[in-house]
Amino acid sequence: MLCGELDRRQRSIQALQVEMTTLHARISALDQTMALFSPALNPAAAGTVHAHAGKYGSFGGLTAFIREQLQSAGESGVDTLTLMDRAALHFDIDLHPPGARKRFRDTITWSLRHLQRNRLVEVARDSRGGRRPKVWRAVDEPTLQDLIAQAGFYDVRDTHSS
């Protein structure tokens, strides 16, 4: 089993090395193209771009914020539009440009669905297609005892103590 895992990892490393060789060639070609347009331009000046950095803090910052809001709300939960307004205020998102509100609501919904797929949140009250937004709430994380009970295991001491 371990040898098979080692073989799989070795194949992954080899594939990544081939991919890195291709990427290095592309970067070199881009550097040469930039030098043709402006020889004084430093190709390393741009650095690495991290598209998510800053907008919602660290990677996963929006999803973490939503989860915290739902955890602090308790059983009553929070509706989608309230979550959107809180997140917009927290992250200083401008919802006034045309289409910005819908795009941000879609982003909030994506985060909620991500949390739902991972069983961290659930729908407390469904909208049923009406104008009222869904209400979401955090799911309590199971304890070790909950997981043992779900698996059907019993404490050996309890079965012999009768």
C-alpha cells in the first residue's frame, strides 16, 4: 500500500515538473516580448498576482465571515439578504453600480452553498420561490461522542456493566 502511494506521488511530481518546464518557457517568452517593447522594463517588477488577496481579506475570508455570522445568530439563523448587507458593510463593498448587488448576492449564495455542501450550515427556512430570502443557520459540529453514536459503536464498559 505504501509503495503504491509512493509511486502515485512520484508520478504527480513528474507531471508537475513537466508543467513547470512549460510554464518557465512561457515566462521566458513573455520576458523576451516585454524586452522588445521596452528594454528598460524589469520583468520581475510585476511580481505574482493573487487575485483573491485583499478583497475579502485572506483566502476564504468571506466564507469564514458568513459562517461566523451564522454561528453567532444561533438557531434563529440569518437570511441571505441580511448576510449580504452585513458582508458588504464589513468588507466595504460598493453595491451601487449596476449589477453589483446581484453579483455580490451570487457570491454570498455560492459561499452558503459551499458551507452547506460541507455540512457546516443548513437552510432554517426555505423561500419556496417567493420574495422572502432563505434563512440559514450554522450546524453544530458533532462531538466525538456524536460520531461514535452515529457509527453504531458502544462503550465497552457500558455493555458489560449491566
